[in-house]
Amino acid sequence: MSEPSTVRDNKAASRYELAVNGDLAIAVYQQRGDLIAFTHTEVPPELEGHGVGSTLIKGALADVRARGLAVIPACEFVAAYLERHPEEQDLLAGD
């Protein structure tokens, strides 16, 4: 597996994208004001188990942090990532 490219925000498609070996991992979101809800994460089967999903979410959350947004982890993968990375939990939207 080659080195993944940079995580990018495809605003037109409302998703973060990470290209690896010609395949595309995505994290779909809905943004409302200062809140961003991650609703679905998809990693091509041939890339699973190589940390591509975690790299995608790490990059997406870095962008979210830079933009001053709060996260709603509606996607199970994003929720699990945040649970495993307490240093990112300050991004969680309050109740």
C-alpha cells in the first residue's frame, strides 16, 4: 500500500476524502452553523485494516478544529475513534 494523500474537504459533496492507491475513503458530514455531524465513514474493502479510516478521521478532525466547529459523531466509526482518542474529545458538541 502506498502512502495516502492528504485529507481534503470536498464541500460540494459534504464529505472528507482520502485517496489511497486510486481508491477513495470518505467521511460524510452535515454541517449546520458551528456544528458538524459525521454521518457515515466508508473505506474500500482492500484498504481496511491499514489505518486508512483513522488517518481520514484524524485529518478531518484537524480541519474541524481549525475551523472552530463542534462534532456530533452520528457515525459509529467516528464515535469509536473519539472514544479511543481523548485528546480529541474537546471537539464534541455539548448536549
